[in-house]
Amino acid sequence: TVLTRDPAPSVRGLAGLREATCLEALARPEEAAASYERLIQASRACPSVAQEARLGLARSLLAAGRLDRARALLRELRRDAMLSSIYRSVEELLRDSAR
């Protein structure tokens, strides 16, 4: 598969994001969270993929009801993403998780 054969970290990262996103869409948040966690560990050389994976992990944790960990991750993302394009998504997820 692309996840194991392609030598380019960005290609492997994008394929991993697609896999995890599909698991989210199938309402399998625990599996999606595990996939995102593996991707975060493997994407050290590709910060944009790691950042998207961290956001996906937060969404998956929220969907799985693991609110404390999700909120902690979202706060961490907010701190790290003040100038990035994901700031609005992080703020929306934090607001929604407080309801």
C-alpha cells in the first residue's frame, strides 16, 4: 500500500490522513484515533501532516467521549496554531465540546 511503500513522507502522510478520515466518517472514532496517533508519530518530518493529524485526533477523541484528553489536545493545538489556518477549527471544536 501507499502507506508502506512510498518513500516520500508527505505522500505517506496524506494517505494516512485519508485512512483516518475514512474511519471517522464510518463512525469508528477509537480506530480513527489510533490511526491518527500512529500518523503523528510517523510524521515528524512533515509538520503540516502532523498538525492535521493532531486535529483529527482531537475530533476522534471528542466523538469517542474522551473529552478531557480531547480538550487538552485542543488547548495545545490552540497554543501552537495561533497563526495557522486550523485556529478556527480548533476554536469551534473547543466551543462545541463545552456544550
